[in-house]
Amino acid sequence: MVMSRLYPYAIEGEWILPVQHGYRMACCDCALVILIDFRINKNKVEIRLNHSPRKSAALRRYDTKRFDRLFTGHVLAKNYQRIDSNEWMVVPKNNFILACIDCGLTHKINFRVIDNKVEFQVFHATRETAAIRRGIINKIAKYNEM
């Protein structure tokens, strides 16, 4: 798959030092783009996520191979918390689970603070991805039956 220079692939387990405001992250499967802001509040990492439809559309036009795995449905499993845009959320420093709202691709993310800057590392969460995608497929099938 092709990625633009704005959205480089993260190597699993490698620590990444992002910009603190407006960090662009794209889903590996469906090219959904979210903008992430990071901050440190009382030695706890907080993030704020914003969906970027225009950037997602531009990346999807750039990389058309991703559409073969695109799901729609905008559902998450019961035990996953949906994060609203412009809302700061305290995240655990280990095993924070982030799922794409379009395709269900899931990653476990670890955070650390060094010199008052946030770093993170990303790992694929295959079992969680499979569970969410089973839920998406079941909900789409039920919707189509109606």
C-alpha cells in the first residue's frame, strides 16, 4: 500500500514523538484521518481526537487500494468508549485501545512522558479487531434484513 509523506506507517513497537497539537493519524485499513492533540495534566496524558472528513477523502483518493477492506456502519462494541470530538480524555499509559470508527481496526497504544512531551508506541490488536468487525458485519446484516 502507498502512504503519503504526511501519514507515514508506524513501525510496531517503535516510540513516536508526535507534534503536540494537530498530529495527523490515518487508519491503516480505511484511511480515516483523525487529528490528535496531546497534553499533560498533573502527570497524566490526555488526548483530544477530531475526525477530519476532508483529509480522509483526500487520502482515500490518493490511495484507492484501501477501499477493498472498507466497512461502514459506525458502530463500536459495547465495552468500547466512543470519544466525542473536542473532548479531552485522560488515557492510561499502558494498553490504551483505539478502534477506527469506520472499519474497526484496533490498536493498543502505550504512552510515556519524557521532558514534558508525550511519546507513544502502537501495536496491532488482532483479537479486538476481529471482535469489533464481527459486530459490524452482524449489525449491517440485521440492517439489510429490515
